[in-house]
Amino acid sequence: MFFTPSLGDYCVHEVHGIGRVLGNKRISSTEGTKDYISVEYAGGDILYVPVEQMDVLTRYLGGEKKPKLSKIGGVDFER
């Protein structure tokens, strides 16, 4: 079953750990326009995950209602 992220959902990125979904964003560049899922991490960092790569995100299933966000590039997420 696929995870369809919604605004405010907590998710787990297979590399970067626990983040919070901020929503969808369309970004244009010289290579065209693509849709992304915006995910917030500790320190206010934001990762833009292309919708065609959404399989790197899964729903957070831990027991905490407000889990601690991971830091991008940090070593706190190794599980």
C-alpha cells in the first residue's frame, strides 16, 4: 500500500529519517516543471522529494504524536 502524504503528516525518509509533510510544491527549472512533496526536518530544513520518488517516504508509525524531527545529514537516524 502506498503512503499518500497529507499536510502535517509525519513521515520517514529512508535516508534522512523523520520529517513532517508541509504539502505539495511545483518547481520550475531549466529542465521543466515538476511536482514535489515538501518535508520539513529539524532546524527548519526542507527536503523536496519528487512525486515520482515518493516510495522513499513511509508513514511514521511510532507511538509519539509529535516525534522529534531528524536532522538532514545528521547521524541520529541510522535505524
